[in-house]
Amino acid sequence: MKQMFFLAVLLSTVLTCTTAQQSSEDVRETAPLVTQPAAELTFDFTRLRGVASNQFAVWVEDAQGRYVKTLYAVRWTANGGWRRRPTSIPVWVEKSGLSEKTQTQVDAVSAATPGTGKLTYTWDGTDSRGAVVPAGDYVIFLEGTLRWANQVLYSAPVSLGQGPATPQVKVEYSGDAGDDRAMIGGVEVRVLR
């Protein structure tokens, strides 16, 4: 009787271990593909005093100017501030189709305005739905509302699939930015794959 009990326990243990091993293999096979960073944008951010400033967004478009994905947007503008102040990061508001986004979609890309410091935003090579984009040419943008209608727009080409690179960053100012240009500086883009 003791031998039969011992055999039953042993057989149960072997079956449980085999089932657990198969289950963990099943989980590994169905786990989602983890994407590798494709590009990153880094800059020095100086939080300005006063109103109508400190608004910025980072996003990616394809080479034809079609919106791909937002990496970050300041919560105030993303959550409707653009309606009250149409000069708040207007290029991103239009390109991203913000007026058509659900609150869940807005919350996924927006956060509070960060404090002063070096900021880095990384693109994982996916679009706004999470699908991996094909190798090719893209543009990463950083738009900032420096103060009221004074804007800055940085852009840099990103060629996925060509290997690591440090593309030249282009900058355009509109309005009379003056001392408020200090809000965003030292912008660098690195292509990682």
C-alpha cells in the first residue's frame, strides 16, 4: 500500500512538472514581440516662469509627412488646452489629429510638464497602433510653444534600417522668441538601428 501511494505521488509530481514546463514554453511562444529602440531625441529643457509657455510635443512622421506616432505631449495642451489657446503647439495638434483622439489615446502620450533638465524621448519603431513600421525614412519632430505665439520646431531625418547615425537637426523659429529660446536647446537625435 505504501509503495502504491509513493508511486502515485511520484507520477503526480512528474506530470505536474511536465505540464508546468509546457505551460511556460507556451507563454514564451505567445509573448508579444519586444521592439528595440529605433531613435531617441534628447534636449535641455528649461522651465520658464509665467503663462503661455512650457508646452511641447515630440512625434514621428513618415517621409511623406504622414503622422506615425506621438512620443510625448504636455498634458495641458493635449487635454484641451489647444482649444483655449490655439497657439499652443499647433503643428502637433493638427498633425496628430488630436481633435479625433479618445481620452485614452490622449492619456497614453501625455504627461505633466517636466521640470528643468535633460530630457530624452525614445521611439520604438512602432506606429500609434503599436505596429512595427517598415525600414525607411522618417522624421522626428520637437515642437515647443515658447511664449504665446512664439514657436520653435526642430526636425531631424531618421533612416530606419541603415544602422546607427546622428542626423543633423534643423530648427525653425516663428514669432519673437527672444529670451524664451532658452526653453529648449541642445537638441540631438540619434538613430539606433
